[in-house]
Amino acid sequence: MIEAVGMALLSSAVKLVFQKLASPDVVDLIRGKKLTKELLQKFKTAVLSVNAVLEDAEEKQITNSFVRDWIDELKDALYDADDILDGIATEAMRSKLEADLPTTMGKVQKSVIEAVTSSPCNTEDPTQVEEQLKKNLLGKKFLIVLDDVWSEDRVHQEFLSKLLQYGVQGSKVVITTRNDSVANAMRASATHRVKKLSDDDCWLLFAKQAFGDVCSDSHKELEAIGRQIIKKCKGLPLAVKAIGALLWSKLDADEWNKILQSDLWDLPINETNIQPALRLSYIYLPSHLKQCFAYCSLFLKDSSLEKDRIVLLWMAEGFLQPSKFETMEEVGHRYFLDLVARSLLQQSSDNKALFGMHDLIHDLAKSVAGQFSVTLEQGDTTNKIVKMTRHFSCSGASLDTFGKFEEALSKVFHSRVGKLKNLQGTLSISKLQNVVPPKDALNAGLKDKKDLEKLALEWDATTPRSERIVLESLRPHTSLKSLTIQGYGGGIFPDWVGHQSFSCITSIHLDQCRNVCSLPPFGQLCSLKELSIVGLDRVVTVDREFCGNSSTGSSSIQPFGGLKVLRFEKMWGWEEWLSSSSAENEGGGFPDLKELYIKDCPKLTGGLPIHIPSLAKLEIKSCPKLVASLLRVN
């Protein structure tokens, strides 16, 4: 089933490569290399030919090793083409390994504690966890239910026996599992088999999914085929629902026969435990839904999914196909509801605004995503991020664990951000010291992200020679509204920081940029309302350049015309604020400033703007020379 992700991505890749071949940039590039128009046409024809055989190969590759080998070669070729056109390297990887035994055991123990105490268990120490278990269960009568257990390891049986020893007589532990071997390994005192659905019950469930409110009696031919299909589902409700949803609204007998006669029914359930019916429900998804479905593998099992959030993530990834009649959000909502209608997502019974995935459906999503998508879970120390990783999420992992991924994350930085074609809202990029070579930051293409509103750029360590190149390359679109730069180690900021073309920016925060010696001309940003400058140790003088004035002292822009809050903190080297001859002292600067904070600036001697007509709050703290200067003036 791992190869199935190749088909979904191949189909999308073929379309993407073809679109890029037709783009003006590629045509210009080919002209620049003196390649012939005929060669370009041959390449297009080859791509179209590949697309024509993908649908037939999609099913055959699962049972035919030669087709699978051909697909592997095709994947290499297509992704190499995409590398050339867009800097993306890709190759299907094996699905990620299951979490190791100690991690699983720890999760079970902590889950029991949290269920008993109704509060989070924050300790990671196994001894403390066991002590808390004993403390909360000793002398009590309890019923513990462990759902969907897979492990046959003896340590789990010993753990459950210990739980029963803590409790009084009558305490019970109930386990649900799909394997008899698990029940045997746990030495269950009694077992109960959940019966499979009868054929009649299966048909009722199937007909509800496939026909909706339409009576199946009016489609006798389809009913005959459908009853044969449900026999292959072997009484499993989820399989029946998935296949029924797959055939919903399809009234063509050929479509139903195609499902009935598929070779996939005859495949054994392998170690991924993916039912044939679920394989089919994925394979027959439209290509645009396949990548959206696989993306949901990033979320942990039993996660609650918010439709609006998922749609925005799909939109950022470029998964949504533009429509003349719908907004991108409407397209995304339609995709989402399509997955719900196919029983691949299900609405929560407790909260209609939330959705989830059945465990088996989640297994399917993880299987088809492979290592294109990686989720880092708590206690997971295995480095699964590879060069081909496209999507990454981190859930509950400690900082120490996450630190092991920093180097690997830096390798996929430019391809990850650069692919977010419709990125909007807020973006935070940390660990920028890991971007090597520095010019790779250009591939993020932030200057093209016109819907990006808030941007935070963070370094944890300084490499001054390369950091200015990285920051220069991360220039955002001029529609940006909020900018935060933290830990930057360069000596000066690139010209775009403070450039007057950023007419929409309302908030700027500079933090711990310790090597910077001078401040950008923030005074010329007409929409700026909040400015915070913290920890710029090497700034000695704040002069007229800060207000946006030219070297001649003239400027057509009112300095800081919209600024309401100005904050300076921990400016250990700051000595002078040269404002005495600047426009702000003539009533032209800071006309709307409401709050001014100056803290931990021990060397600052004075020079504050004198005329600030709207100032309502002035706070000066740990600035002894400034305070002395003000007292002398008074």
C-alpha cells in the first residue's frame, strides 16, 4: 500500500510538471538555453502519455512487480523533472515505524493516571509514574478499559496484573483488540467475540451509504452487484461504510462491477492491517482528494480536527484547485465534506464543529503518506525526517527530543516553506542558523506571499557572516502587517527592514539582535503603531536616520505619524538619542504616541523628544543617567 502514495503524488506531479512546462518562466528558460520548441513539445507529449497510463497502473502496481518497478522508475524521472523546474526532490519512502515499547508503555500508564485523577500527568520518570498509579488505585474498586491493543509483549501483561493487585476484589481490566494472540498474551480470564454484521445488516448499512434517501428497490441491477460486494467486506462495518460511500450517487453498473471484480479483494491483509475495502476506497478517490486525505495523517489518532483549520492548511499547501465560481475556502470546504461523505472523516457526536478519523482510516492515511509526512510524538527519538519529507508536525515532544530534529529540519526548510503557495495569516520560522547554504532561504519565496500578515524570524545561535544573507533572502511581501526578528546576529539589517514600501506594517519587534549597531528608518513607516526594540547591545546612538530623515535632514514624511507605543529595553550600550534638532521636537514627530517605555538602558544620558502632544504614559526604569539628566533639566 506504500506504493499507492506514489500514484496519488505521481498524478499530481504530472499535472504540476505539465503546468510548469507551460509557464512563461520555463519557456523563457528554455529559450535562454537555446533549446528548441520541438524539444519542449516532445517533453509535453511524453508527460501527457505518462498521465494516460497512470490510472490503469494504479491498481496493477499492487499485484504486479514489473508495473511497480516501472512506477518506481517513473517516480524518479518525474521528481527529477520537478527538481529542475522547482527545486523539489522527492522519492517515495517507507511508512514510519511504530513507536518503541517503552514509549507505548509510558503512554498507557500516564493515560490511566490521567483518567483516574482527571488531571494531566506531567512526569516522565517511570518510577514516579508507577508510584502515582499505586497511590491512586490502591484499595479501590475500578474498571479500566484499554481500547485497540496490539502489543503481545509480556511486560504489558505484567503491568495489567499489577494494576489488579492494587485494586480490591471485583476490579476489572477490559481490553479490546483485533488479534486473538493479544488476548492470549494478556492471559485474559474471559473473552468475548464481537460478531460480524449479518449480510442483511451489511446491506442496510451499505444501501444507506450508496443510495442515501433513494430507495434501492428502484435499482435492482445495482442491488444484485452490491450484495456481492458486501460479502467481500466480511461483515466489517467500517469496510461496508467505506465502499458504500465510494459508490454513493454512482448509478452506473460498470462502475459497481469494477469494484466487485478488483484484484485487491484477493490480497492478504499485510502487516499494515489495511483492509482491501479501505484500499479501494482510497485508490478510487479523485487525485485532488488523495493528497488532502494523506495530509490528515499528520494528526495523531483520536485528534479532533477543525474544518476551517484543515482547509487553511490545504490552501497553504496548494492542494486546492482554483474555481471561477468558488472562493478557495469554499473549494476546501467542498473537499472536506467529500471526505466526510466517503466516511474517511467522521463528525464528532459530541461537537458538530469537530471531526475525526477512525483508527483504521488513520492507519490507511499513514500508510499512503509514507515518509512524505512525519509526525514527531512525545518520547519519539528516532530521526525520521529525510530529504524527501514534505510535511512535519510535532505533538507533545520535549525540547530535548525536538532538538534532535533541528539539523534534519534545516535540510527541508526551503522546500517546505517554498511549497506553501497560498500561505496566509501567521508564519514563524525558527532555527534559521541551520539554513545552509544561506542563499537557500531565497527558495522560501516569501516576497510572493501577499496574504502573509505576520512573520516571525528567529535564530538560536549566531553566524554573523551568513545571517544577513539569510535575512535579505527572507524579504516578505510589502503587504505584511507584523514583523518580529529575534536573535539575528548580523551587524546591520538589510535595506528592506524599515523600507517605506512596507506601508501596511503596524507592528515591529526586534529582540536580542546583539550585533546590530544602527536602527533602520522606522519613522517613515506610515502605518506603524507599535515598535519594540529589546536587547540591541551595540547601538550607541539613535539618530535622525531612525526617524526616516535623509542625511540632509529633510523629509516629506511625518516621522512616526501613526505610532502609539514605543518601547526600548535592555539597550546596554545606548548612550544618546539625538532628537534635539530633529523634526519631532518641532511638533512634527510622534504626533499620536500614547505610551513610551525606556527600561534597562544604564548608559543613556538624555535627548528624549521634548514635544509629544498625545503622550499618556511614560515609564523609565533602571536608567540612572537618564533620570539624573531629566532631574537637572527640571
